[in-house]
Amino acid sequence: MKNLDTFSKRFISVSLSVMGLMLCASLFMYTSTPATAGMSSSVVPEFAAKDFPPSSGGKIMMDYTSVHVPSQDKTYYETLVWNTETGESKLYFYSYDTKGFKAYEDNVQLPRHPLD
């Protein structure tokens, strides 16, 4: 690389950096798997499995999240459950009062066809 001009050296450096980032992103996407309706304890905690409706056909997917708020010393849990064939979805939150998951009101739910 001694005889390359400055532009060529920069171009090669940028190209190698972009290729490295693409490789890291590809490996990350390859190793991660989507959550499915198996209700395994790695997707949703055991205490939550009883609160969600059983599958009525189709492929049910689930996204589970939790946020700890240190100032309140409390953790908030939310789960979005959707049917990939019908597009129907429901957003749930964990209620400390009832010790179970409850669906949010309709004004918080996603529209039936959110991408339309």
C-alpha cells in the first residue's frame, strides 16, 4: 500500500470498515431468533403465561420487554402479541394490583392494518 495515493487509502479503509460492520450485523441477525407462541420461559416469564389467550390458529408472535426505573425501584413489563396471518394484535402490560397481565385500552392498541 506504499504506492497508493491518499484517496485510494481512505477508500480502502472505509470499504473495509463497512464490510466489517455488515459482517457483524449479519452474524447478529443469524444468531438471533424470533419469539414464537411456544410460551417458553426464555420468551415470557412463567408468571405471565397464564394471562395470554391461547392461539386460535395462524402463527402467533410475541415481543416482550421490561424497563427498570431506578427512581421508583420498579420494573414495568409489556408484551405485544400478534397473529402473522390475520394481522390482529394486542398490547399487554403487567398489573401489580392483579399480579397478572392486562390488555391496554383500545385507544393504545395498534390499528388492525398499521402499515396501510
